[in-house]
Amino acid sequence: QVHLVESGGGPVQAGGSLRLSCVVSGYTFSKNCMSWFRQAPGKEREGVAAISTGGGNTYYADSVKGRFTISQDNAKNTVYLQMSSLKPEDTAMYYCAARDLGCATAYWPAWRDRNAFGYWGQGTQVTVSS
């Protein structure tokens, strides 16, 4: 059975940093896609960052590019999201998700589509105060 468990969220002041972790069990990193999504109250769940576990390609939403970094540790079956220069608008529940196929095709940025992911964690809350 596949389990994804996020941690590392919490309150932080604007301009601060947090590192989220997603520990994956029952699932092997191998040519699939791991993505971080977030959902703020009253808003749609949006893809924030993703990594192709086979080739290491990374993908970022424009709103976080240059501030967030996604990485993986295959030995620990863990995906990280390093978040820096946090803004109040980054406040959201952050979810880790896994997909058995790649992160993107020439015509479809799957990593941004919540319907493309079959495995989800329970989420970790990030609250950025101004």
C-alpha cells in the first residue's frame, strides 16, 4: 500500500524559509513524477513544483520560480520542497502527490493537473504572516 506523509509545515514570517518533506512508502521512485500541490481556502488546488524521479527534471509554477526548490533523496524515498522568501500568498495546505508516469509530455504539463495523480498525502499547513 502506498503512503505519502508530509511534514515540515508551520507558521513563518514573510521572507522566511521552510523545508517540506514527503516520505513515500510502498512506492519506488522510478521514472515517475512527484509533485507538490497547494490549496488555499476557497481556491483550487494548484501544482507548485514537480520532479521526474528518473531523470531529475524539475518543474515550477511561475509564482514560486526562483524561491522554491524541489529535490529527491532516493535512498530515503523522500521528496523535499525548500521554500524561501515566503510570502503571505504562499499560505496554504501543501500536498505531496505521486504519479506512475512522467511529469509532462510535449502537450500536457501533467505535473500541474491534480487529476493526473493517483497517490496523495494528507497535507501539511504552511502559514506565512506579514
